[in-house]
Amino acid sequence: MTEDRSPDVLRPLTLEPGWAPYAEGSCLIATGNTRVLCTASIDESVPAWREGSGKGWVTAEYGMLPRSTHSRRGRERNGAGGRTQEIQRLIGRSLRSVTDLAALGPRTITLDCDVLQADGGTRTASITGAYVALELACRTLVSRGLLDDTPVREGVAAVSVGIVDGGLRLDLDYPLDRDAQVDMNVVATSSGRLVEVQGTAEGHPFTRQEHDGLLDLALEGIHRLLEVQRLVLERI
């Protein structure tokens, strides 16, 4: 059952940095009943196509544990399916958008986003949590004397919005997402720039006015998410 909250209010959010102690950076994000463990691993090499460029790479992998949902999901043993590949690419694009890859140098940071419990918004939660993990991994490089400063230039976060029963709603849980006439995922940076907007009508097309209302609502939510990220990282 959807929790009782106002249409413009985010689900309860917690970010637990350093949750996986063996990773160079990690964060457990909980947004409502969705929980995603995000880890950042550093490899002192780059993909073959990147060699000789002097630039680094940030990439992502995403997966859902078999009982992260109400019924068991089979593991993707034969490679990532289409939905998984789409989400992995989205996470990677989002984190690269705020990283100076030249400043990172010829190394790779892999962000693993594993869904422990799913109740809607797993891809947006993955991006929001992965940013914290990435920043902590880059701080590890600085502490080891491998970089003078973090190559992460600004924050990035993501949230879902939608039209449910004719009204705009922020941060959709599964029941809201299931019943939405329109759903949209928005990724934006702390400077207010957009990384990605994914919007789909599940029936009747939506208007430009509704689109703009959804985008404004998403950016308000992302501003709040970025503030939580900032406060969490300031305490470390």
C-alpha cells in the first residue's frame, strides 16, 4: 500500500556511507521501501579503447537480488537483459556527467548498484546513492596520494515523477508507478543542468504543460536529494 504523503513530498530517505567497508566507496540508500547498495571499485587501468587517451572511465553495473521483489526473480546468469542494460547505461552516463575524466587519469571506477529491496524507483535511487559512493572512492584516491583533488565536479541525483489519478506526484513507489498515467525519470546536477529526462504516457498522451509541471516537480525533489547528499558527505 502506498504510504500517506503529500504529492510533492519525497519518500523517507536515508544514505549510509561506508556501508561496504571493503569497497573504495560505498553507500546504502533507502528511499521508502526501496533499498540499493551502491559500491565504487577502483581499477588502475582503462578499457582497451580508452588506452593512450590519458583519461579515465566511470561505468556501472546494476542488478536485483532474487527476493528483492514479492516473488523470486531468476538471476541473469546469461548476461544482462535489456532493462538491466538500459539502467546500467543510465547510471554510468549520469555519473560521468559530473566527473572530469581527464583529472581522474587512466583508471576505471566501477559502480555496482545491487537492489536489496524494490518498491519503485530503483534506477533513480541507484544514481543518487552511486554519487555518494563515487565521491568517497575519489576521496580514497586523494588520501592515497594518487590525485591532488577529487575529479567529481558537482553533485547529481535522480527522482521519478508521474501523473496519478490526474494529479502530479513526486517519487513514485511501486503502487503509484503501476497506476500512473504518465511516469518520468529525471536526472539533474547540482548546477541545475539536466542529464536525462525519460517520460512515457501509459495511455492518453500528456500535454506540454503537464510535462513542464512534472519537470519542475522533479527538479524540486532533486534539489532536496542533493542537499541530503551534501550533508552526509560533509559529516565524513
